[in-house]
Amino acid sequence: MDSDDLPWVLQTEQQAYTFPWSQKGFENALQQGINFVFCLQDETPFGYACLLPIVDELELLNFCISPDYQGQGWGKWALERILARFEGTHYQAIHLEVRESNLAAIRLYQQMGFKQVGKRPNYYRAEAGKEDAILMTLIF
């Protein structure tokens, strides 16, 4: 991902999430992280991911599949590619937070080997106040 991708990423983020990241959030991710846009063979983008490297670990900050492509296996395909990219490197683990209500994402992460390691109460903004974050980790 680079700054040329931000208009599409921002539009997709707003379509996919009730509480989307801001443009500034993505600009910070571009400066500090490892970022990807996932594309079909015809170069049509369908998702993206932002990861923050911290010494020998990664934090998956944002993982999104466009609503037009959700439920078709593209999330699993993209996550498999991310994990394969970092296996055998100096990175030892990847961590993430996911909304407690995002059952589809939790199932996907569990299928890929992530384990729940904790919970952050009242972490996310929600329509009715706050929502807990489930903390998950995958050890490479």
C-alpha cells in the first residue's frame, strides 16, 4: 500500500465499518508499518491490511475485505498470504484485536491458528456505548 491507494482504502474502510479509521490513521500506518493492498488478477483491489512491526512481533492493526468481496473466501486467502510472508522471518508472533461481535472474523482467525489470549473491556466504540476487544495471538 502507498499513498496512491488511500482514496480506495478510505472509501472501502467507510463502507466496511461503522467506526472507520481516519485518513490520518492510514497516513500514520504508511509511515510506521507494513501495509498491503490485495488485488485480483486484473489488479482490482479487494482488501487491505496494516501491520505494525515491534521488534520481533507484528500487530495486525487493520484487516479489511471490501463488502463486495466478503463471504467469498478472499479474507482467508489474504490472511494466508500475510502469514506466509512472515513465516521463517525474524518475527515470532502476530497479535490482533477484534470486536467481540465480529464472529466471522473471530472464526477466520481461529481457523488460521490464532488463540484468544485476553480481552480489553469497553475498548471499541459501539452504537450502544462500548464493546470489548478480543485479543488474539498466533505464534509462528
